Amino acid sequence: MPSLAPRWPRYVEFAPSVLVAGGLVWDAFSPADYWGDPMLTAASVMAGALLSLRHTLAIGAAIVGGVFALTVKDGTAGDIVGYLELINTLFAALMGVGVNRVIARHGRHLDVVRSVAEAAQRAVLPAPPERIGPLAVAARYQAAQSEARIGGDAYAVQRTPFGVRLLIADVRGKGLGAVGAVSVLLGAFREAAEEEPDLATLADRMERALLRESEHTSEEDRLEGFITALLCEVLPGAAGLRMLNCGHPAPYLCHDDEVRVLEAGDPGLPLGMGTLGVDRTLPADRPFPAGSTLLLITDGVTEARDATGRFYDPAAQLAGHGPFRGPQDVIDRLVRDVERWTGGPRDDDMAVLAVTRQMTGGMRAPHRGSSPVR
């Protein structure tokens, strides 16, 4: 299993060696009352924290060997001063090894926790099929690198009597509570998408399922819990798309080398806030021509920041980098560009769903009662 520990810049690996060289040179040429031992101790601890066990042992051996050579040079190798100096140096080297073992143990534990979290995420959020009728489909979930907790991003694709329906959502919070909300959300979507003729009633069904589930939670969770969601319906027999936005980031339409936002008017309230008594917004129809790719994202993409604090804008950053060769190509380019933009760990999970309407073939609605593709 590959390590999930952070990768330090290459120059950091040389810091312990520089400190060892500096400390030994200091000891060799400074007056007796001015020792470079703090630099040697810092080198040992830094090696234990940043380097492998083998390199930590090498740094410790270099420190002990260098100090022993200096005691021989100074003529203190056989007296109490020389012995105490070597004992202090050996203690510093052993301290570096101890730090290395503690951090390695913590890293292994964190790797296990993260792998379990990712396995649970995949179980709750399985990969969609690569093709549904004339639509090519791709998706990716990427956990935040800064923590090992399970996230609350979700997506789903399902073929229904009313066309292919898409869902992307973002649950507030993380951990087991978010996983439970995602499970309820996806279950409600898969059931209601087969039965409800329009997106508004589909969203109402999902809302009611979430409200029923929230009856078993604390009042604070009921008041503060919500889910942003975007529902899309690829219309059969037409080059169009119907969208209903429940407080979620808008999708993007990628065609040739152009990337533009598909706004759905008023985004409306997130799911789980129906008790406020605000009417749900109406779905909006948008073009979805053959050969184009619809890109649905969570706010882990749009809230990714660069070194200066600027937010990532998919429309501005991906435009001009086409033509795109299908949904997987769009996702690959987006993920690489977000990683380049942030230049390091992200603070939020990132879920991306992309579908491409193929150039050939027509969209045929399946008969009612046919099994949905999940």
C-alpha cells in the first residue's frame, strides 16, 4: 500500500546533512566554550522526522563519528569530558531514531485509516457505468489530502423512463454522519428517479427521505444539516438538458475548446431546508448538443485556491485546452489542473461527474419498469 504521508520539497532532505556539517565545523574551529552540539541534536531530530530509518541511522552515525574524531583531535577521548560528550551525542542520535519510529508508526496507522475510509467511500459511492445509451460516462471522487475522514460528496447516474438522470451532491460535514446522509440521498434518488415524472417532484421525494432520516438526529444537526445538489435530465430524442439546482455549483458545458457555465437561474435552497417554507425553483432547459461534454462538480473544485488565495475557475482555466476526447479526458485534465493550481494538499473533497453525448445514435427512453443502470 503506497504511503499517504506528505511529500516534502527535495531540498528539505538535505537540511539534516547541512546541520551536521555546520555543527562539526563549529565544534572544530570555535573556542571550547562555544559548542555546535545544538545543531547536531537538531540534525538528528530533523532526520528522524523527515527521512527514512536508514538515513536517520546514517545521520546519527555521522554525528557520533564526527564528535569522536573531534575528541581525539582535542585530546579528550580518554577522559571524562570526552566520555560525556560521546554519551550526549549518542543520546541525540538515539532520540532521532525514536522520533523516526514514532512518526513511522503514526504514518502506518494513518495509511490504514485512510485506506479503510476510501474503501467505505467506494462501497457507498460505486463507479457509474462507462456508457448508458448514447452517453459516455466518467466520474471521480478524490478525498482531501489533509485528512483521513470520509467525505460527503456523492454522484449517481440512472437510466429512467424519462431519460438519463444525473445527480451530484455535497453533504455538509464529514465522517459517518455524512456517509449516512449520502446513503439516504442515493437510495431516495435511485427509487424516485424511476417513478417521478419531473425533477421538482424527484427533489421533493429526496427531501422527504432526508427529513425522515433527520428525525433520529439531534436538533443541532437538523438545523444545520443540509445537502447541496444538482439534478439533470438528458432529454430523450433531443439535444437538450433539463436542470434543477438546489444550492449547488453550476455545471459546465465543454465543446471543442470552449468551456462555459450552464446557469440554471435561481439555484434555490439546498435539500434538507424544506421546513423553511420556501417554494422550490423550477427546472431550466439548456442545450446539450452531440459531441459536447457536461461536467458536474462539487465545491472542492471551485473552492480550490492557489498560493495567492484565488479560487479555481474551470471555465477560465480549461478553455482553450481542447478539443476534449470524452468524459474521462475532461476529468483527467480538470484534476491535473486543480492539482497544479493548488500546488499542494486541498482542504475539501472533490467529486466530478462528466457525460458526453455521442455523435451517433439517438436517445431512446426505456420502457417503464426496466431495470435502472446504477
